[in-house]
Amino acid sequence: MLNVALETRVDAFHLDVAFGVESGRTAVLLGESGAGKSTILRLLAGLQQPQRGLMVLDGITYYDSESRIFIPPQRRPFGYVFQDYVLFPHLTVFENVAFGLRAQHLSRSLIRSSVADALEMVQLAHLAQRLPAQLSGGQQQRVAIARALALRPRLMLLDEPLAALDVQTRREVRQELRKILREVQITTLFVTHHYLDGLLFGDQLLVIDQGRLVQQGDQRELRDAPRSSYIAELVGINFFRGRVIHTENETTCLIRLHSESSTVQPIEVVAMLKEQVIQPADGTEIFVVIDPRSITLHQSQPEGSARNVFQGTIMHVIPLSASTGSNEGKVRVSIALNQSDAPLMAEITENSATRMGLQEGQTVFATFKASEASAYL
């Protein structure tokens, strides 16, 4: 089990996180650039020392500010794979993988067998005598992975390991790396800003925002109840923060959405409380999510007493898929409700968009049922 509680300041940036990862599992750190993901890895590796905190792996303490314990990086049984490989250009593949083992003054026979096993695992045994310049980007990254595996680490730290690869190579290396991590069952922290990598690798997803852990859980928890606009955008759902005006019954409440602008009319929505949510008091801060597929667009204001009817301006009309056989193509329409607030995303058929003549700058009305909007604390 990996238990982490770290706090540090770097200039104006303040990192303060605490989390745990079960032994042999992979936790994915998700977040935008500058959120603090790579800083967490450097702190765990001992390449950077936090100001306070604790790090314990499988019962062994590697850092404890109160007890003044700090195990230096060369004595931590961790493997670190960098985004840009960091291979020695003058050393062969074999020597690159052997570098960390030689630093431990192991016997030649043990180094040979460990390197051979690691290269076999990443399917590069036949390239052992090549130089990095003679390898493709994907092969170089696999060498970096082999170098980390050769140390037989108790913790793997992967910092955007697929980011520098082209689409085809990333797909190939992704599949190989997934297979390797399943086989070796090493406790792993995988840093990425790609949600697909989170879905494919993460037994546990940790969302980092401005140095804070804002959400953790499995894929379903993040998809159904995101707690940040970053995650909502990744999973493709409308996400708003608001405050309860009043609860209308046991399942429905009226919510005023937060607005950065004080010069526009506040937006209010009627939403259904998620099943596990007890009726919140008036004034309670609350989250609201709406599936883009639940949004209906109109060229003029709908007649009648329908609720959740909003007027906005189209920002973008983006094709999502083409028509194939009996399936209609889809488009995503981004609508600005207030100039300073998050847009509302609607997903409609390509035929509907064409029939309405949707284009950027056009004014439209958007509607959705209260039952299609979920509110949660």
C-alpha cells in the first residue's frame, strides 16, 4: 500500500495532496498542465523534497517530515519513466537499461540477466546493441520502460510516458505498457492529461487541480458526478456550480447557477437530486450535470410553460460523426448562455443542424427536462 500526504510551495504554487494506492494497482493522476502532477512524482522519487508530509510504501517510510526521515532518490526502489525518454545517446540499448543496475554495483551475471529479462518484456531483445539514434520514438520509450523495469522497482512513476509519441505509435506502446503493468503488478502512478489513458490504465483516478486533489474514484464515479469543469469536459458532459434556491419536493430543486458577471440575469435551473442526496437546505452549494444529448435546440422561444428554457448564442458547431447506413451523423453545438460563464453543449443530429441552418453567432433557445439534469453535493 502506498500512502502519501505531501505539502510544498514552489514560488506562488502551493501543492497539498493526500491519497492512497493499493499495492499492485495503477493510479492515474489526471489534470491540466501546471496542476502539479509531475511535481508529485518528483517529490515521491526524492528528486525534490517537500516542506512537510509523509510517504510510506508497503510499510517502509521514505519520507516523514516530523521524524526527519528522507531516503535519498538513489536508495529508493522506484522506477521513473520520463516523457522525453532521457536515454544516453552514446550508450547502446543494453547499456542504457543496465545503467541503474551498474550504479548498484551488482554482479555482471545478474546485470546481464536483469537487462535481458527487461528487454524481452518490452520486445526489444533483438535491438540490444543499437544506439538510441537508430531507434524509433516508440522503441526509445520502450527502452526507457525497460530501464525502469530492470531495477525491479516496488513503485513505478510514469510521467506522461506516451505524450511524445505520434498517434499510431502511442496506440502500440499503450497496448504493450498495459500488458506489462498487468503482468508485473507493480504499484504505479501514471501521470497524463489524456482521459483515454486514464480509462485504459487507471484502477483509480486522481484529479489534480492547482495543487489540490479535487476528486478521486473509479471511471464511473468521475463520469456520473464530476467535481471540476476539467473532468466534465473530458467526459463530455455539461457541468455547472450553483446554489439551491429551494427544494420543490423530495426529488426536485430550483438552483441558481454561479455567474462571473453581475450585469446579466442569473440563470436558474430545475434539476433532479441524485438518489443518494438528502434534500439540501436553501443556499447550499451544489453541482449540476446535463448530458448534451438531453438538450433540444429551437430557432424561436418554445410556447407554453416549459421550464429550463434558455436563450444563447452559438459559439461552435462541430461534427462528431458522419452518417453511416441507418445512423445519422452527430454534431456538437456550443452555446454561450452568459458572456462570462461556461457554455452549454448540445449534441444533435446532423440533419437537425442542417434543417435549422445552425451557424456561429446565431441566437437559439435550448431546453431540457428537469429529469435530465442531475444535482448533487
